[in-house]
Amino acid sequence: MRASSLTLTFALATLAAALPKAPVDPVCYNLTIPVTISAANLNLLIPEPANELVVIDLTNQLSSIASNLTDEIEGTFELEATYEIGATLCLPAGWTGGGTLQFLIHGILFDRTYWDLPTIDGVDYSLGVGASSKPDPIRDVQLFAEIETVHQLTNMLRSGKLTSDLCSGPTLPDLNFDKIIHIGHSFGSLITNGLVSYYPTISDGIILTGYSVNATWLPMTTAGFLPTMATLDQPDRFSGLPNGYLLTNNIYNNQLCFFRAPEFDPAVLAYAEAHKQTFTIGELITLPTAFPPTPFTGPVFVVTGELDWIFCGGYCPDSAGTPYSSIPAGVQSVFPVTDSFETYLPPSTGHALNAHLTAPDTYEHMITWAEEHGF
């Protein structure tokens, strides 16, 4: 088991039981969960970058219109490993069981605190990477391993295998939930999409935020990140990490990719920059993964900012030459037998939905959707 007290990539979720609204004064438990996975990862032949020049050259390759990494991929291999996952479980005070568990999965730039941002300049951004392992950033930390991690965590939640020996703080009650829904943001939505593609009965419903299945703008996004080795960008926080752990370069790269004026407070952007988290070369290369149509029948809700830069090129109401009413509506193509498919485009909002001034309204739409579907 490779363990670390540092953050992100496998700090997959804040687990929040909302029943269905976020509880008032919840009791929260910080968990460190050993999870054993077996995943079909890509066999990437890319060595760990020696310096930032190599990182920028890789960025050039990934963002080029002639990008082709076929020569750098030699099939797949079976990754078998055990990781320690940092997570937070919040339950309503006095909870005695039942209800719906929301399994929340953050994306790139943020950690689990994305789902519970602090009150900044009088605005409450909270909806309701933690201390997770930091394995090989090219070989291990890829989309497919993260899907399997969420799969195993969900199985543990359903079978009651999360116990007090895994948490700090108050004693964890016996866990039993009537339903589990998965809510992702950005890369977390890609994980969620993959989860129900591989395991169509694992979730009772899903919300995909900051997401579409149109990968046209992902090369532009990679260039917009201007990836920098985490140890070089913020050595005080990430000293000792392998060079394949990356950060967005600076506050303006974060603004370009994740925020849209005037619907954000500059203080929130500054907070995001100061607390930004790592992503990996393995995640960048597996980010464009497209999943085939899934037999998942549960309800699907896609919530993507009207002006999302990463998954819509800056204007989500466009149909992008498809028969769908918007770019996010195209997600329906991979959920052909869902019993309910809906979209919502928060107006004047960029990619990081929870960090915009429109966040309270966005949450209301998500909570209403959950209530209407019995969650």
C-alpha cells in the first residue's frame, strides 16, 4: 500500500447524506479507507518528465491538432493495487438509517472541499484531495483506476463495510442507505459516466455537472492549463511528489478554464488558486475517453454552465451540428434507455459551477431534481 498525507487524485469524494436536502448542522466523519482495485489501465510508455521543458513539450503534443499518442500506448495492463482514500461522510444529526446517500466526486483543480466551499464575501458556496494515496502519476492514476475505486467504495457503502476504525472523530454509526446517487463534476462526471457504463446497476441516479460528451475543446483546455510540475509551482505544499503530478500554472489559467466574469467573486478565484490541487499525466491522457451507450436506466441530470469553456468551448446552448438542443444535451446519446434525461445550463456560468455566484440557484435545481425523483 502506498500512502501519503498529501492530496487529490484519489480523494474522490465528499460523501454526503442529504435526505435529500443538505442537512443542517450535520455530523461529519473524516475517513481514510483502504480500497483494493483491479483496473485495465493504459500501458503508457511516457517516462516521468525530467523537468518543466518536458512537461510543456507533452502539453504541445496533447493540444496539437495533429495530436497522436498511439506510439506512446502499448495496449492495456491489469493494475492491481490497494490505495488509501481520503473522504468525508456527513450525516444529519440524529440520523438512524435509510434515505439517499449522495456520492460526490470532484474534478481537476479541486479536492473534496469543492462541494463545501467556505463563505467568502458573504456568499455561501457550500452544497451540503484530501489525505489520499499518491501513486504513480502515469501508470496508476488514470481514469480507469479511479472508476474502479468509486466502484469499490460504492460496494462498501452498500454492504455496510465502512466502520469506525476507518474514521477520526465521533463514532461512526452503522451505515444503511435506501439509495445511492452519484454526483460528479468535470473529471468526476467522466468517472461517473464510466461507472454506470461498466456497472449499469451500481447507482440509483446520477447528476453530471460541468460535462458533455463533446471532446472538441479538450486540447484547448490542456493548453489553457499550461501544466506545471506541482513540486515547482508550490514546493511548500507538494515537495517530494513525482514530476508527473501537475498543477495549472497560475491564477489566470484557472480563470480562463474554470471561471466566467462577471458571475464570480475574485476572492473565490484567489481561494481556488491558493488551494488548487494536483492532476496527473495519466489523467490528462485518459481525459478524452469516450464511453459507448450504457444500459443504465436510472435518471440522468446534466448541469453544465451556459458558458463552460472546457466542455462547450465557451457556449453550451450551441448544438455543435448535432440534433440535440445543446452541447450538454448530447450526453443523452450515451444514455439511450434512461427513464429520465434532463439538462440545466446555469446562465452566465463557467466550468466551476460551485464557485460562481449562481451556485445557490444551481443547487436549488439539483435539489429539486433529486426530490422529484424520490431521492
